[in-house]
Amino acid sequence: MKTQVKSTCCYCGVGCGVLIDTEDGRIAGVRGDPEHPANFGRLCTKGASLSHSLSPDYRLLHPELRSARGAPRLRVGWAEALDHAAERFAAIIRAHGPDSVAFYVSGQLLTEDYYVFNKLAKGLIGTNNIDTNSRLCMSSAVAGYKQTLGADAPPCSYEDIGLADCLLIAGANPAVAHPIVFRRIEDAKAANPELKIIVVDPRRSESAALADLHLALASGSDVALYNGLLHVMLAEGLVDRAWIAAHTEGFAALEAIVADYPPERVAALCELARDDIVQAARWFGQARAPLSLYCQGLNQSVQGTHNNAALIHLHLATGRIGKPGAGPFSLTGQPNAMGGREVGGLANLLSAHRDLANPAHRAEVARLWGVPDVPATPGKAAVELFAAIKRGEIKAVWIACTNPAQSLPDQGEVRAALAAAEFVVLQEAYANTDTADYADLMLPATTWGEKEGTVTNSERCITRVRAAVAKPGEARHDWEIAGDFARRLGARLGHPQAATLFPYAGPEAVFDEHRESTRGRDLDITGLSYALLETAGPQQWPLPAGAASGQARLYEDGVFPTASGRARFVEVEHRGPAEMPDAARPISLLSGRLRDQWHGMSRTGTVARLFNLDPEPLLSMHPGDLDERGLRDGDLVRVAADAGLTRGRAWLPMHWGSRFMNSPGVNALTLAAVDPYSQQPELKHAAVAVEKAELPWQLVVIRRGEAPPDSPFAALPLLERARALLPEFDYATVGLYGRDAPLVVFRAALAEPPAPARLAEIDALFGLADDAAAIVYADHRRHVSKRAVAPDGRLIGVRLAGETLAQSWLKDAMADDTLDAALIRWAVAPIGSPPLRLPEKSRVVCKCADVSERQIRAELAATPGLALEGLQDRLKCGTFCGACVPELKQMIAGAAPLAA
Ligand code: SF4
């Protein structure tokens, strides 16, 4: 039986609508929902690959409990698992008080999940120790909005991108991190070539390629830049003093501060050209509708809150806020960081944007929940929460849908904390995240495609998330697990209403309770219901009872949700990053995202095609810095020769952790330094030293997935086996590659070659021990040994040791399956150079979906008469930016393909 279910992409905060096609109870495909206002049918590579990311290999399907540290976890039933957890939590709370336990949840939970966890911690247990990985991405945006505008409410909508005449993209790279937003930016530029685009980013990012002006500022100099822009705008009469007088307060104090930020000084602080600063100020100040789009580059800083405030000041000083095309628009990182903020699911927030410090607000929430009170003392934010676990103050932690053993800064301390905790519960869909190594109890949760509820995207738009398939194994929904645990814990703690506080029959009941909590608040959604979302589609908040629809833009009347009704200018000064580069660590390391990976890769890391663009975590540096260190492309620290970086800066993707390399990744380098207002850590920057790693002996294994041959998951069991090898090398990565017939690629290096017997064991692990089907080359004097295994004439795997140059062409040739018997010998040739008549790599026609000409021709040959829509359905080609659609049409018409 076939069905189609409307839902929402589970990756980023753009919140694209998807249509999930199912066949006989399994997800068969995903496409963009043409009716969803966030994407109108478009999806990026991650969203379009969702149906390829549903491998059952890594799913946690049953509760698992271990009796003691070091003991294996054993399968248990749900009742035993939750009773055990309730006993442990109750005993710790009775002995040490409510603040001796904590919850660490996720911006990828649905609003309903978040709501129940928040009520469990603050309402039932009486601790504010509930924080979330949204602390790592959006808490500075929250604090920035609250300090200036009075509420955590992005005032803009996606449609403003098309209405703006100046776009300031600051600390964001939407081309890779919010691709469907970037498609709108491209459309806006195409429709209005006069649109001025300014990109502020220390690196010449993919988004900067579209910019009219790229300001490659030094890390940690954001406040200086925005104060400098305001200085120029003041000097040139580009501020709206009448609007400032009518709608704001605190401008005089800020004006005195920015007087000390002339463009010459700002140019020095930011390492920018003075004239570029003046130009940016003029474009912004003269614009009818300037729109700022910003994200982690501003937030993940020890000055994150003031970075946000300094940028928002530009809108307040010009009165360009609450108007079509104008305003400060924080792009949300995670799919439901907004929903978490709405229910108050952070250590310092209360439901529906209420303040923890306000006794009246606490009383309102207690009344809504039917509990005597909620605690007044803020809980511990993420970094401090794990520090308190390490100190023994917090003894039990419940982690849901997130992977702190990769994502938090200063991984050494975080892992030590998890190891020191008395009791760690991990509620997860995946069994194999880094955090799983520390869990005493693992609880299987449902994930995308199986869950029901709502999420809120960057533009305050609430969308339904719907289940398309049944829960696998014994997995349960996150809200369901939290509610069941709450009832068991409440009974043990003698809570009078334990049985009735969490009565939900389904997510709609949770949503309705959350909706009631918003009554009269700035995010009032008392006019919203599951039924309305069903009939009218996604809706922006606020949507109070009686309103016909949600509100696209906030503050159109110039009235702000502060005590005075006026927006506030904040006194912000340049401070610089937590760590300045020095002689010992002269490089400013920036961390960032790649187009095709998401967070710690627990989902995207199962999809081979998502490795094709960026197979490994490459460090990018300026060529001059490479030369200075004797580095060149192909060294162990591989470096892109032209990465758009100025001298003294380097860039590393954030996605790779211990599951894909023999290191916790970039967060082994980042500091636990946090912003004083938002408690958000400075994940974007660290001062580091970079030098050549002297690891001359290298190993590469490229192996086809084993079975079933036509499954996109064929390589995953092998990938898992290869992971066991990572710790034994000085450097090692493992990943996937290819398209329909995925490959596993293992790469490693050592200072000294291992014993030959170890190589034989590695061959056996990869299923390359069949001597009868092997072609080998060995030069024992040079410690070079190569082995290609081709049963029945088809190359299934190659192991290169000591000399690995052939990897550069072998991966593509094996992915395309183009090596015939005569060519296979070249795989183990002494020098490693490609054969003279190597078949050409199939040309990629759709770069967004990584679809090759060969794949398209094969699909057209297999289905005579296939139309464009059918081809797009099957391969997703031409469903993203649309640039290849003319070529696809021509191929369908049977004409020769256009030139590349
Ligand atoms: Fe999913 Fe974000 Fe891509 Fe949209 S832009 S498809 S929400 S990852």
C-alpha cells in the first residue's frame, strides 16, 4: 500500500515542509512540499536524502541497562528500565535535593517533547537544571533580542528577503547551513540586481561568493564593526532621530560609546579596509529596507549577546524594523530551537517567555501545572551543568536526543564528567553516538518519520510533524517516555498529584496544555490547534484566539514588549575573543558547517552520497601559512590551497567526532569560555598551533558495501566494523563514498609501520583476505604493500599500505564501477599513478543532489517515456536550485547532453 504524509524536515531551522512517500509500511521517498511556506517544494541535499538515512543498523530498539560501570548493557523491558531510573533519581533527590539531578535535552525534540521534560524537571522534581543543546546555538540570540527588543521574538519573515534592498548576512553561511533560505537570497538578487548584499564572515564563505561586499573581519571583532557602522551612520546623518526619540531608550549612552569607534580604529580592530566599513554603513543606512540575517558566527562567542545587540542597534537607529523587508532576523540553527524557547525549556527560562526571576510568572506557571511552586534559582546552563556533574554536585543526568560527548566544548572535561556521574540515562534513536559509551541506561526513542507533534522554524512558523511509519522495535515517543518516568518518579517522591500531572493520551493533549500557557503572552497561540494546522497549514505566532491568521511581522507599531514599550540600546564595547592568537598558538581557528552534513553525523553519516563533496574533515589555511609550515596538499593535515582565508586564520568543519575519526573533533580544541548573559560557549573560535604531523606510514582501504548489493545501507555494517580500528592509529578517519553502490573509505597513519600480521588482520576485517581473488604488490624494503581483491573480475576492495597515491582516482572509479579486469592491476601498481586509459568519471549533472549523467541515462533507459517529474521523483535531480533542469529536459528529449 502507498501513502503520502505531510511533515517537516528534521535538520535545520529553515523548517522545510516535506511529503513522505511510503510503500508497504516503509518510507520510500521524500520530496519538498510545494504548499509549505518555508520552501514551496524545494529541499536541500540533506532534506532530499532523508529517505536514504533510515538505516535500521544503528537504531536503538530496546531499553538497555548495565548493572555497573564497565559491565555490558543488557536488554530489559520498559517497566524495569523506567522503574530502575525512577528508583535511582528518587534516591539521589531524597539524599541530595532536587538540584542533584539534571536533564540535558535537544533543539531536535518536538515542542510537545520539550514541554513534558520541562514540566517534569521544574514542576515535578523542582529543579531548573534542565538545559538543551540550543544553549550551544541560539541562547545569545535569545539574550540579544530580550536585551534590545524585550522579548525573544524574531520580528521578520522569510518573505522579507524578497522585499529587502540591502541584505546584511553576518556570522552566517546560509549557502551551506540554511540552503533554502539562500535560494531565496539568490532569487532576490536575480529579481533585483540593485539589491546590495554584504557578507560579514572571517572566511570567504560560499555565501560570500554572492556578496557585493565581503567584510572578512577578525574573529571576535563583531561589536567593533557594528559600533563602527553606527559611528559612520551618525556622522553621515543616516540615522532616524525622530524614530529613536519616539520608540527607544538608552541611545545617548550608546552614542557616546560609538563616538570612540571611528572607521580608522574599527579597521584596525577588525582587520578590514576603512573604506569598506564606510561603504557598508552607507548601504545599510541609505537602504529603504535593510534586512540582517545572522546565526552562529554572532552567537557562539563570549560576546554573543552583545554581538546580537550591536547588530540590532543598526535597525533601531534607522527605524528599519517592523517594516516590509526590514529587521534583524536571527536564523535558527536547529529544527525546533524555537519551540524549546517557547515552552521555556532552558535552565533560565519559564514557559511561554515568562521570566524565572518574576514571582508572578512563577506563580502563573505553577497554577497552570497544578503544582505548589516552581523553583526561583536558575538552573545550570550546559557548560556549567557538565562541570557540576564532574564536581559531583549533579549526580544523575538524563540526556535526550543529543550528543554532548561531541558537541560541547572542551571535550576532555565533558567526557570526564560523564564518566564521573553516578547515573547517566540516554534517551536516543541511535545506539552508537559518542555519548552512548557513558550511558548506564539507554532508552529507545522514535525519530523523524515516526513522530507526531509540532516544530517552530526561524520565522515563528509552527508546522506539524507527522508519522509516516510505525515505531520500530520497542521505541517510544520522547514525550511518552518522559511522562511515564514522571509518574513513576512522582509516586516514589510522594508527590500528591503524581498520577494526574502527566495525563496525556497523545501529543495533541500536550500541545493544548502548552497553548493555554501562552494566553496573553507575546507568543499567544490560543487561536491555534492541530485541527487548524491540518486545514490551514503552518501558522506564524502570535495567533491569539479570534485572529484570522498568524502575524508575519512584529513591532510594526513601534511598540516593544519592554516595561516602557520602547526598544533599548545596550552599552556594548569591543572585547575580542576569549583566546587571542599568540606566538605559541598563532592561528585563529574557526569552526563551521558543511553543506551535506548535519551536526555529529549520526544521521547524515549513514548516507554515502553526503560524503562525496567533503569526504574528510579538511583543515583550510592560507597558502602563505602552509608554506611557512612546510605543508602541502596531501599531507596528513590536508589543506585546501585556496580557502578564502587571510593569513593567520584556519577553518575546520565541526561534524567529525570519535565515530568517524580517532579524535573528539574540533571540540577537543574549543574552550569552555561562555558569554556572561547567555552562557553560550565560544564554539566558533580557538587559538591553535598548526604543524606538520610526521606520520609517514599511511594506510587506505576502499571497500564496497557487502550486502544486499542494491541497498543504500550495504556499507554500514562494514563501516561499523572499521570504527573499531580508529583508536589504534595516530590519525584515522572512516567514512562512506559513492552513490547507489556505497563504499567504505578508511584512512590511517602511523609513525612506524605495523607488523605484517596486523595488516593481514585488517585485510580480514574488511573481507579482503581471499588470496585466490587477490592481486598483490609488496616492497618490504620500503614497507609498501598493496592488495586488490576482485572475485569474478569485479573489484570489491583495495588496501594500500605505505604508499597510497592511487586512492585519489580509485575512489571515483570504484564508485562509478568502471574498472575492468585489465585496469584493476593499476590499483596495486608500484607508483600509484592512474592508468593511461582510466574511464572518465561520470559527469555530475545535478550538483545539488549529486546525480551523475550515467545515473540519469540509466533511469531513462529503464523507464521509457519517463517525464521530468518522474525523473525528479526518482533521483531528486533538478529539484534544488533548478540550474540543471534545461539539461534534464534535453536528455529526456533524447538529444545529446549540453556541454558541462
Ligand atoms: Fe531541511 Fe534545512 Fe535543508 Fe530545508 S534547508 S531541507 S529544513 S536541512
